[in-house]
Amino acid sequence: MSDAGAGPWVIVGLGNPGPAYAGHRHNIGYLVADELVRRIGAPFKAHRASRAEFADGRLATGGPRLVVVRPRCYMNEIGGPTKAVLKFFGATPDRLVAIHDELDIPFDTMRVKFAGGDNGHNGLRSLRSSLGTGDFFRVRVGVGRPPGRQDPADFLLSNYSSTERKELPFQVDRAADAVETLLTLGLAETQQRFNS
């Protein structure tokens, strides 16, 4: 993927701010963003022009520049801060990677794709509305369907099970690997490796 004069990659982890939401399935995007920030070795700092915090760096010497964003607002408002960060860094939506939970994919699997609808996901709906397009990359991290007749919203806003929590670090690590592969080797190679 050519990086010449295209601005940095902007990686946004979708989630809800605050300790009350930290362990929820809906916050997998935040967990992966935290892992990417650990890998680039740059701390999050407040972005004055939006309700977001970001870290700016490279995953490896000579690697692509990326800005990892964690919006500090609720999921259904995530589009505005993301748009402000894209504008600030001179990046276009086709340089955006959104990391989010996905009910329609089993836990411990993921799919990487470019463009599409929001599939009822409030964060994606907010992004598409604010950006005026759905043409951005998505790392869709599976959380699976709720058991029995549990409401999907309640399921997403609940903590992972004890069994899932044991596997969660591996899932987060794999999603961060998928982002790295996407930025360095492109979509087709990433899908081949990670679309389980």
C-alpha cells in the first residue's frame, strides 16, 4: 500500500469511555487501540480539537506512520471526534481503520474488510454519518451472539465470561497483528491471514 503523500493512517478503537465500560464486549476496539499504542511506544495525549485522545508513531523503523485514536465520548457520538482527528492530520476516510465488536462473528474470530454498511452498530453508524461515507477499513472482532433470548444491547454492555477473559489477550493481540498486516501488506494479504 503506497504511503506517498497520503497522510498518516488513523486507527480508531470503538468503545465507551470510563471504568464502568472497560470490560464490556462493546469495548474491544479500545483494548486493541491500547495494544497498538503499547507497540508504538507513544502515550495517549488529549486532542484539543475533539473529544478524543491519540498517540502518534510508527510500528517499526521506516514503517507507516499511524495515529491511534480513542474517542472520549459514547459510541453513538464517535463520528464527530474521528472526523476532527482525520482533518487535523490531513488524512482521508480511506486511510481510516475502525476496530469494533461484531455480534455476527463468533468469539475468537475476526474479519477485515473495506467499506460497507453499519449492520446496526451505533459506532459505525456515527462514523458513516459524520464522514459521509462508509469507505473505510474495518477490523471486525467477533464477540458472538447473546445466549438464549438475551437482548443484544445488554449482551454487548456486559463483561466477557471468565472463559472468554482467558482468551481475550490473544484475541486483542491478533487484532493488533491484523492492523499491522493491513498497513504494511495490504487488504488481500490481511484477509487471507486473519479472516477465519
